[in-house]
Amino acid sequence: MAISFTRKRKKEYLYIEENTINNVPDDEVADLLCPTDNEERIVRLMQAIDLLNTEEKTLITLFYYEEKKIEEIGVVLDLTEANVKVKLHRTRKKIYVLMNKV
């Protein structure tokens, strides 16, 4: 029954063009992810995070919510420190794009 349930459940995949993510200015991303009391922005941020894939959600959770260091995240996800930094950077930009679409 569990296998049948899993097969029937359709996953939605989110696709954002690489050019869209690469064209996002770094300073705008940093401003968007700064702590805030703005309820609307917090809701949009949570909605955007929900749209991320599992690895991206894990990165964001470990880095921002659990305040883990890059080295620790690398050990947990079996990635190099450089790879963690790159994936985190791309995920931040992806969140920015998603927040502006939501």
C-alpha cells in the first residue's frame, strides 16, 4: 500500500532558468534575507522555502535556523566546503526569485 501511495502521489518540480538566478544582484539577495518584522515578507519567505528541493531546504535550515558552520554542513551533507558555499549562494538567489514570483 505504501508503494502504491508513493507512486500515485505526483511531485511538482520547480524549474527556474539558470540565467534568471545568475542575473540576481547579490546585494538585493542579502537585503531580502536580513531579519525583519515584516509579516508579509516572512510569509513569502516561508512559501519560497517550501518550494525548494530537499537538499536546498536542508542547507537553509542548517545554516540559518540551526546556525551551523559551513564545515559542519559539509560533513552532514557529504560536500566540500566550497560546494556548500556555492549551493548556499545559489539557493539564496533561488529564494529571491521565488519570493518575487509568490
